[in-house]
Amino acid sequence: MQLIQNTNSETDLMAIDKIQELLGEQAKYLLEHKSTAITKNQIHLPSGSFIDDNFLGTNRGIPTLRSLQQLYGTGRLANTGYMSILPIDQGIEHSAGASFAPNPLYFDPENIVKLAIDSGCNGVASTFGVLANVSRKYAHKIPFIVKLNHNEFLSYPNQYDQTMYGSVEDAWNMGAVAVGATVYFGAQESRRQLLEVSEAFERARELGMATILWCYTRNSGFKVDGVDYHTSADLTGQANHLGVTIQADIIKQKLPTNNGGYNATRHGKTHENVYSKLSSDHPIDLTRYQVANCYMGKIGLINSGGESKGASDLSESVITAVINKRAGGQGLILGRKAFQRPWSEGVDLLNTVQDVYLNKDISIA
């Protein structure tokens, strides 16, 4: 199989001064920070030899290693150890109208895959229906990641649960190199979801596919005294640690916004060093704690791009990418900020995010 390779020259990449402009007042704060809590020499950093360095000694079979190499070896970030994945499953998770009304092109599954290809992404993640609809035409052109389970917002009143929409075998038969799934850690349904997903991931490994876990937290009790701890570094870090425990090859997590979730909710167990020695209030240090919970970076952390807010999407995406990269993460899985705008602008946004990872002036903190 011929993969899309990184053919950009240095002059094609966005210059550091343009990235600094997009970072605005946060440029110095983000680009000059040095992490002293968990230092960069303690974590396993992304590189062109990441699979050889971190997976050859594991239980992953040869077909799974090949699938991982397809993901890491495709697109503008090919063979850098970094990833840019286009995820468009919001037609189920948020409703098709809410997701695609701003840009009706994406009611058509083919445009979802074409956007990922035109943007030089490592892979495209979507639903069984979307990817099956175009699998014979595109599965050999860009790695498919089939999302196995979903929430849905048509039931009334709304429910927050993840339901399996198909089988791992179906994903394999359409040519997917990986499957993805979500577990709502902290929810009453999480143990059932954890069992379902762990069994599905075991089957995926048997068939030689890679696995990506969306490690989200969800519980109304994670909001305390008006503060939302769903994206606290300690709670999301533990969600990541549960994710790598079921042998996910890549972890998807929201960028941390605070810390101290365990202290606020007073459930579970933590340690004072988590807050005094292993992290700080800086977003790069908070994200590095997420990386640490992914076996010190042996399993890659990709952060989500978040909802589209309009004019600020480009700068917010660059900020997220800089934080993720400097923390030791492996990239972004960004959807709504790209597909809810005109085609060329979506491609440019994804390319700009990729440029952060290709720019050698942006180092690991």
C-alpha cells in the first residue's frame, strides 16, 4: 500500500513568528515554559521510531504493528511520531442537524473522507455507516478508524450512555486499520462500557487492528461548588490510566483545564504529590500529568480540538496543539473546528495545526 507521505519542505511550513501571532498574549507563556515537575527526560517522546521503541517489546502482533505503522506513516505528519486525525461522528453524538447545518456538504460521507485526505491527516475516524458507505473507494487511500460505540440525542429525555453500533469484524471487513470507542469513566454505566470495550479491543488485536480509546469522564458529582472538574488533570489522568490498562494503543483525552478533582469530590484516592510535585497550574504541566498516566508516554496521548466557536477557532487550535506538543503528547483529533467552516478554511486550519508539530522551533518543555 502506498501511503500519503510528508512532502513538505521547510519553506512550506508556517513560520514560528506566525504561530506566535496566533498564540497572542500567551506566546511567551506557552513557548518558553520549562517543565520541572515531570521532566522531558522522564517521558517517552514522539519520534519517527516510536513504534519500534515502544511497541516491539509488547504483546501486539505483527498485523497490529503494521496497522499502527499505517496510522503513524500517513499524511503530512508521516513518520514523525505525531498524529492529526479527523473525527466526524458528531452526526450521532450531537445530531446531524446540529453538526452539519453550518456546512451541509458533510451530510455526504464522501466529503468527510475527502477532507481528511486533502488536509493530509493520518486517518479519518467516523461511524460504521459513514465509512462503510465509501470503504471500497477510499479504505486503501487513508487509514479508517471505525468508532464502535456512540451516545445519541434522540431519546427523550436525553440519556448519556455509549451503545455498541456494530461488530469489530464489520470494521475489519471494510478495511479499517483501527477501531475507536468511548468509555464514560465515573458514570454508573462505565463498568459495563469498560467490559464491552475491553472485549472489543481484544478482538481487534486478534484481527490485527490498532485501538483508540476516548477516555472521557462523566458524572454530575464532578461539579463541585460551581467548579467543573470533568477535565481536571487528576481525574482525566486516571481515566487515561484505565484506558491504557485495557491496552488501548492511543488515548484520546480533553485538554485539562484545572486540577484537584479528587480533592473536591472526596471520592477515590489520590496523593498530595500529584498537586505539589507532579504538576503545577501551567497547562503544559497539567497535560504532562495526562501523558504520565499513559505509561509515561509509551502510549500516545492525543487531545481533542473541542467545539467550534467561530472566529477564535484557529488560534484556539494552535494553542491546544502547542500545549499538547510541548507536554509530550502526540497530536490532535480535531473535527468541528474544521468541518463547520468552508472547505478551504477547514483544510488550512488542519494544516496549521500540523505545522505546529512539524515546526522544529517548538520544543518539548
